[in-house]
Amino acid sequence: MVLHAVKEAINRRRHIRRASVAAAVIHFDGSNDIRCNLLDVSDGGVRLCLEAPSDLPPIFMLTVPAERIERSCKLVWKIGKRVGVLFL
């Protein structure tokens, strides 16, 4: 049952994801920065792991220097320290 759910989730993705381990920073409100790590990336968004559980705004800027990413993002889901975001 769980394997079927995982396969269905993968089939619904619009973009192919690739694993990545890179330092990232979430920027919002002009001075708030939250450090995190990139777990995977696609043309449509990323999955991140926050260094500590944090409240995030619905829209924020994400910078990942190693991947040359500086994008406006929308929070899609959050479970503990892991978050999924969509590039805007």
C-alpha cells in the first residue's frame, strides 16, 4: 500500500528531481535568514531541510550558491524540519 502511494506521488511530479546536498538560506522580511540544506532540486522547486524547526512565511527568497539558485519561492508543505517549495 505504501509503495503504491509513493509511486503515485512520483508519477504526479511535473519535473524530474535530482538529489543535491548544498547549503541554502531562506530570506524574508528584509533581515530574517533561516539556514537550511538542499535535499533535492527540480525545475519547479526544491525540498529543503531546516537546521531547526522554524515558522516560514508563505512566500520567501531562497539562495543556494552551490547550485546558482536565487529564486522567489512559495511554501507548499512542511513536516517538522523538512519543507517543499515551488519556484515562482
